[in-house]
Amino acid sequence: MYAMIIRRTGGPEVLEYAELETPQPGPGEVLVQVAYAGINPADWKNRQGYLEQYRPYRFPYIIGFDAAGVVAAVGDGVTGLTVGDRVCTPTNHGQGGQGSYAQYTLANEDRVARIPAALGFREAAALPVAALTAWQGLFDRGGLERGQRALIHGGSGGLGGFAVQFARWAGARVAATCSTPNVDYLRELGIERVIDYRRENIAAAIADWAPGGLDYLMDAVGVSTLPDGLDLVRPGGTFVSIPTLVDDGDIPAAAEAAAQRGVRRVFSTMDDTACAATLEKIAGLLASGELTLPPIREFALRDVAEAHRILQQGHNRGKMVLRVAEPG
């Protein structure tokens, strides 16, 4: 198979198009023929070597978590999926396996979700990491409830675009921050209070919108862009941060400061264990029109270095995906 690989960590220039042996599924594994691969901020950090603290890098190394395509083969013990099924998955990359920037990738069965006929591979590839991270940070760990006032800091990014919609779908009252070019996008999603951080003071805007303080805050950007986030949350509220690996500050100190104010502080990273059911639910909400995908920007597999350069600069709206192939 062909894949984009790295032979060493570094900048976008280390990405290389190469031919590797096609993997074979072991017990409980599914081989997916990739049509589209999703691109996430974790990918460029992985390329730079920031994820070495979590897993060994074995070169040549394929990065990329998200994939959408068709089941090409299944290993022993796989009973819920068959060859030809249309699926999406965060793959086994989070557990140290090779990634999704390739014609084929492996995933455990419990990480592989069927996608409805109304959802294309391009759209499905945008889901796994961003949608699961948003869902878990809001509901599984954040405990967001109907009627609560919630702020999503970074509401126009790939993760934020899912988070603001999930929160609205759950019946919360939602505010979101963004830069000037993305204000209209968030307003079109029906966000109650859109805060342009380039033109408005976030704290002043929240004091006006939620005088008693926020019930829930998600920081999807980084601590340096919201240095006084704890001041926005009421005692008894919840403050969730999505770790960035590059801008997370002193986590133990942040947790202690929150505890002293009676705020529940959560640092939420994606857990892809048995995530297929949640992914299938999210895909169904999209297919039914209850949710709208964030804007998607498409690149050819060979052009992933350019996509990484853009993503690493920040302020990207929506999601990026790689066109790998059209499964036969």
C-alpha cells in the first residue's frame, strides 16, 4: 500500500509518500480500506514528536487517527462487521498502531462505526477525534445539562464546531468565542451569544450574558488564550479543558485553584475505548439533519504537508480531510 510516512520527527517537510506492506488484521481487528483520512491538531504535534511521551515511535511511521472507508478484511472473532461495510474509526493509532494517512489501516472492532448511506466518506472522516472529544468533554466528563449556560472557547474550530452544536442539541444555552471572520458562521449555527475575542472583552461579555457565572466552560484553545477562565465559572460549575500538549499551563495548580473556588475542573482527552456506539449515534444525528458538519477543507494525500502548515498556524475554521482513494 501507499502511505504518507515520517522517518524522523520534525516539520512538515519530513512527510514522505512511500510504499509499505499492507497490514493484516489480527484477532478482533478490522482492516479498513481508507477513502478519506481526517486531520487533527494532534497530528502535527505527533509529527513534531510531542506524542513520544505516550507511545514509541517506530519508523517508518504513519500518523493520523481518523479514517473513513470500507471494511477490507476482518480478523478472528470479529462478528459485527463484514467486508464491504461503510465505516469510520479513530483507528488503533492511539494505542501505538500505524495511522490513517494510508490506503489501509487497522482498528479494533469496538472502535469501528458503521456510517449511514446518507453520510459520505469525506464527511465521516471528519468525525472521530473531534466529535468524540467534544462529546466526552461535554457529556461523559462535563455533565452538561439542559438549560445550563455554557461557553465554548474556540467555537469555530474542528472540535468547537461539534461542541457548540452538541451543546445546543442537548438543550443548553450556548455562547462561543471566535475571531472576526468566523462570527457569521457561529451565528448561522444558532449560537445565542457569539463573542469576537478580537473586538470584545470575553469577561465583560460573559458578565453581561451570564451575570451569575457560567454553569459550564470548555476551553478548546489553550490556557494562554483564556488566562482568567476560572473567573467566568460560578461556584458549583464545571470548567473543562481539552489538553493541547503545548499550552496547558500548570495542571495541578489549576486543579487546586478550581477546588478552592468550588469549581469542578476537568482535563478531558479523547477515550476511544468502545467508541463505536457513540460514533454511530453522532453519524445518525448528522444524517438526519439534526446536526451540521463544520466546514470541511479537502487535500490530496500527497499534499498533507501543506495542510499541516495551515493547521499549525491556528485559527482554522472547521475540519481538514485527506482524499486517499475511492474504495472499490
